[in-house]
Amino acid sequence: MTVDLPAMPVQRQRLLDPPLEYHQLQEEQPIVRVRFPSGRVGWLVTRFDEGSQVFSDPRMSARRPRHDVPEEEGHDAESNEPAEAVNPTFVMMDEPDHGAYRRLLTGRFTPKAVQQKLQPYIDRIVTEHLDAMEKAGAHGPVDLVEHLSLPIPCLVICELLGVPYTDRDQFHHATEVMMDMSKTRAERAGGGRWLQQYITTLVAAKRDDPDSAGLLAELVRTSQEDGSVLTDTDLVDIGVLLLFAGHDTTMAMIGLSALTLLTHPEQRQYLTEHPDRVGPAVEELLRYLTIVQFGLGRVAKEDLEIGGRPIAKGDLVVVAMPAANRDPRTFDNPDVPDFDRKMTRHLAFGYGVHQCLGQNVARAELKTILPRLFERFPGLRLATPPEEVEMDTYGTNYGVRKMLVTW
């Protein structure tokens, strides 16, 4: 017998706010049984403390089915088994496997490593793109996504991985297709296959050139030293993950952060007058915007309890991160961006052992771009009404597709 369950809220009523239904759920049903966009059923968690527990509890497995992907006709939506065979990357593994892969990569993503190896490059390309944007603006409004929020993350991830930037349009298109929940599974799978083939070819090229640069080349050399640690499949899966996640997420955050500052003059003035406070400002923007619009899931490995609700072994539990980061029990006046907010942590990058590996790269890009953008263009403003900014409401990450600005 199919139970009539409420659907996970997905429609945004305001440009920069998550679905308003989350407010009522936080107060009345902070852990509620819902039907997800995939048709699967499970628990939706909307509060911060309970969400933190889901991410940090070792009884919750990261090996989970997709809940944000519309299922094809004929699939049993009541089942929490994956609809198709998936070769998971380390982000969908539990310990000790997850930790083994993570340790191979963590040292390359520390704040110190990012500062030493990537920050000079980020400084240079941001200056170059602001110069180019200024020239383009002499002829009329320019698209901030085209000139800044898309190319900068693409360049950075290419530099980090050792990927030719000339291929950026192809891998960005494949990423868009793969993460667009409005497309069919066959279309999304086509984008994924392109990326897999692309990285497979690139890994082979790195093997043939022992002196090649970039993280992929370093991992290839590691696999040659100890083939039991990283197989070719591992290398391809890791490369695909870092390539699409490393640019799409940051692109979304740059565009949304710029839109926030363009529509919140007090916060913009604060950042302009206090550029030394860009670090806390970026953390607040990460909390306030939280781009993962369908949340992240876990599966219970045994019977347990979360927030007083009994969760059965095998149950899918999804943390609505945009809601949890607006929880008034944790954040005062959470629906207003406050760059003076005293905040110990947020869930924009997840929490626990699976917290986003590339978070320090994203921070470095945001902390470089935002103050320089408004320093270079003090008169920067939207060239259209805010409601005409083209938003990405179908992708895994909520972001800006096109935003015309002038000054």
C-alpha cells in the first residue's frame, strides 16, 4: 500500500532564500517522512543540530541512493536500492575505505597548501579577468557569469588537476548536463560518460609523461609506486569528481555571493569598508546561501534515533542543508546576512569525516574575487531587475546562469 506523503519542498518563492515551507517544518516536523524528487521515500531533516548528527554519526552510511534524480518509468520508487549500478567515489564510502582515499588527497587541500600553491595563481587570473571585464563593459552590460564566476573556478581546477583549460567548454557542458535534474537519466548519463572518457584519456596521457604537472599526475605516480592503493578506475573516478565538483560548486557560490552583495547595500558597504573582514563575510555567505539545494543523504546502518524519531535500518535520511543553516535555534535572525555574526561552524560543506575536500580552494577564490570586484567597480549594479536574473533551479547546486551587470 502506497502512503500519501508530502513532497520535499523544492520551489523557491524568494531569489536568495530556500523554500519557505522549511520554516514551518523546522517548528512542527523537523524530522519528517517525505517523498523526494526521485520518488523515493525517507526522512527529511531541517534543523541544524539534528543535521549535524546525521553527518557525524558512524551508524549512518554515506553509501546512499540518489534522492534528487527523477526516476524513469518502471522503477520501484519505494525501494532505497540504487536504480542503476554506480561505482562510488570515496565521498560515498564508509570507513575505513573512505579514510584511505581521503588521506591520499587531504594534504593537497589544506589552507597552507592552497595558500602556497594556488593563491598566487588565483591572484593573477582574477586581475586578468577583471581587466577583461572592464574592457568589455565599455560596450554595454556584461554577463558576470561569463566573465568571472564561470572562468575563474574552471581555471583554478584545471591548474590544480593538470587539465588543459582549452577543454573547459566541453567539460563544463558535460557537467551541466550531468547535474541538470530536469533532463532524463539517459541524458545525464551521457554527460557522465563524456567526463569519464575524458579523464580516462587524460590519465593515460599522464602515465606516458612522468614529468607532467598537476594532482592527477601526482596520483598517477602514486599508483605506479603502489598499484594496490589506486587503480585506473580509482584515478578516473577521483578525477571526474574533482573536475565537476571543483568548478560547478564554486561557480554557483561566486555568482550568488555577487548577487547578494548587489541586492544588499548594507552588506556591500561593510565589505567595501572592511576588506580585512572578508573571511567572516565569506563564511556568512556560505551559511546564508548554501547552494546544495536538494540536501545530502545518508542511510541508517542500524536502528537508531534522531531528534526523538525512530529511524529504521535501511532508511534514507536527507539533511536539508539550506534549511539547517537557517535554523533560528542556532543562528540569530538567520534570514539576514550578517558579516559580524559570531559563528563557530555551518553545514555548507557538510560536516564530519565527509566534509567537502575542496572547501579551502573555494574559500580562497571567494575571498579573492569579492573584495576586488567591488573595489574595481564601485558603481557595479545589476543591468536588469533582480527577478530577471537567470537562475539555475534544476541543477544539484542552486546558482546564477546569467547576470547582466554594468557600472
